[in-house]
Amino acid sequence: MLNALSLQLDQVLVVGLLSAEAMGIYVVALSLSRMLRVFQTSMTTVLFPKVAAQPLDEIVSLTGRVNRINLVLTTMVGIGLVGLGPVLLQLLYGDEFVSATIVFRLLVIEIILSGAVQILAQALMAAERPGVVTVVQATGISLNALLAVILIPQYELAGAGFALVSATSVRLLFILISYPLVLRVRVPALVIGPSDVTYIRHKLGW
């Protein structure tokens, strides 16, 4: 329920605070940026069954590795989308949607951060601490609503993007903090390392 609300809240606020035209532009930028969600969704679907009922150290290790791989993939594709944003918006939707470039780029950043949140949260779910994930989600939703009300009237669509990026950044910080505070383990590394590269090559048969 909270996840569904977090996906729709920004659109509701844009509708309430800006024009229908601005809402249309925002939805286009949102839809295009959400192409990156395919990586997060695929990895989360595969990850959770693998870590369920495993020892905590294995849960954290595998979750961290999947998150690092996801970050590399989404960041690489995201950089391409950020650079090609104006061209893609023009080709796919028309000249009038090129104005969505700024908010589109912010939403690409947000989806990269959101993917990390969703994957890292799987360790808490597998360790039977779903309440922590719920609190983090609720905090993010509340902060997004607050920032949107403040920023959208002043910065319009860019304000909606800034609000969402800020709220997701706080969610990521809280998820990372929950590893030492709740699970009593070290925060998984976020930067891919040699062992991750070896793991990928092994899985690909290189």
C-alpha cells in the first residue's frame, strides 16, 4: 500500500498545485525515466527467494552484491538517458515535451537511488524486519509531500523532481543506517569491486 502511494503521490501533488498541461509533461517524463525500473524489478524478483531463510551474513553479502551490480547497470543506462533526454522526448512525444528535460533528468537520478533502496530493503525483509522498511517508506512519503508543497509552487516541475530526489535520498540513508542499527552488521559496500567483477564473469561464463 505504501509503495503504491509513493508511486502516485507526486502526480497527485502536481495535479493539485500545477496545471493539467504540467501534469501531462510530468507524466511523460516519469514514464520515460521509469524504463530503468526493469533492472531493479528483475533483480529484486530473483534476490528475495534466494536470501529468504539464509543466514544473516549470506543475506547481507548477496544483497550488497546485487545492489552494486544494479547501481552500475542503472547508472550507465541513466547517464545515457540523461544525455539523450531532449532528443528522446522530442522524437517520442514531440517538441512541446522538450521542456520536461530538467524534471526528466531529476527523475532518472531518483530511480537510480530508488532501485538501491528497494534492493537493500530486501535484506531487512529476509531478516524478518519488515516494520523497518515500512517506517522508511512512510518517512519518505511524508518528506516528499512536505517538500513538494514547498517546492512545486516556486520551481514547478523541477520542484517536484527535487522533492522526489530528496525524499528518496533520505530513504536510502535510513536503509543504510538500519544495517548497523537493526541488523547489527556493516553497511554493504556501494562501489563495485574485483570480486563482483569475477562473480559477473563467472555467471556469464567468461
